[in-house]
Amino acid sequence: MSEDVYTNQIPMVRYEPSSLHGEVLAPRGTVVVYLAAQGSEQLSSIRATARGRRTAEALLEGVDRADADGHLVSVTYADQVLAAGVPVPRDGRPVRLILPFTGGDVDAGELLVTTTEGPGLVDAVAVRHDPPLSAVEQAALTLLPRDQLSVNLGAALPGGIALDNEEERRRQEEE
């Protein structure tokens, strides 16, 4: 007996915070994948904020709370598993996966969320915040063949959180 697998592309939004104060949806040098049950108002707000259409205080409140009874999903990129068995709360609260990102090309069509529970249960958005790169680093990334793009995006970091917002603000102020 084979198990059905339901796959959806994760839309990617390029993000540059309008301010170093307040919440940061994605630290520099990461792609943060937000996952929530279909119809999540909080995920809609995150998506709108990433696109620069809205600002909101406490936007990430409740994100990353454990929910053992959530929809189980996996996130893949270019046939590489970046996270497996991620429980997404059924109540609409988002969870996030923070993926290290080199700043090179990313084929958004290759970033996928999969589940075996059924179609249309989970919605997602990927928020891309490019790292600061020197001209030499940018040139080196352009030399990477298209079939090697999977090296530009790494597996989810343990615990999901790369940097807290306060640490990210301090780092950006020092640059």
C-alpha cells in the first residue's frame, strides 16, 4: 500500500526590514519558512509584512510553540530534505524554519512543502533576507552551475531560531 504525498510550492518574498527596531521576520543570511494551517490570519499578516504592505507589533507572538498534534510536513529544496516531520499547529499559529542562505540564486519553484495528510491543509511563505556580500563573494556565487543551487540553501537550524531579534539589531548596527 503506497501513501499519497501532497506537495505545494512555497512562494518566496525578498525581504529588507524597513527598520532595525521591532521585529525582524528573517535575520540576514537566512530564508525563513513560515508554515501554518490553511487560512491562518497570522500567516497572511506575515506575508503582507514581508512584502512591505503592512507593519504590525507582536506579529510573531506565539510562533514556534510546540504542538505535538499538528499537521506533519516536510520542506525540501532541489530534492534535498531541509526539515522533516515538522508539526504545524492546527489552530493557525505559524511555526518557522530558519534556513542558512549564502545569498546565491534560489529557484523558488524548487522550495516545496509536503504532507501525507491531504491537500491544502498547510500554507507557507518563505521570507528571504540576503546576506551582506562583497563583490568577490557575489562574483563567486555567479560561477556556481544551475544544477548546484542546492548548496545556497541549508537545512533548518536546530531549534529553528538562528538569531533573536535583539541580537540581529546589534549585529546590523555594528555593520
